[in-house]
Amino acid sequence: MQTRRIIEKAIAIASFMTAVALAFTSLLISPDYDIAANVMFTCAQFLTLCATILGIDYKFASPYG
């Protein structure tokens, strides 16, 4: 079970690093230093994968009920 958790953390870290690398690469190759919409969408998908693996839930709930 411990090995599975290590693999999950490694995938989450790789996913985060991929999103960061895509964003910086898009900034560097764009003539007006802008991140393209399709790159932003891909970064969002990688960050969502990272958050899902780490167990972060994006649903908002009231602490009072």
C-alpha cells in the first residue's frame, strides 16, 4: 500500500511540473508573452489531475451544514 501512495505522489508531482513547464514554454515562444488558450486548458487538466490524486476536493461546502 505504501508503494501505491509513493507512485500517486510521483504522478501528482510530475503532473504539476508538466503544467508549469507548458505554461513557461508557452510564454517563451509567444511573441507577445501570452499563454495561449489551449495551453491554459491543458495546464488546467494537469492541475486537476494533480489535485485529484492528492485528494483535494473543489466543491465548496458550508462548515455549518
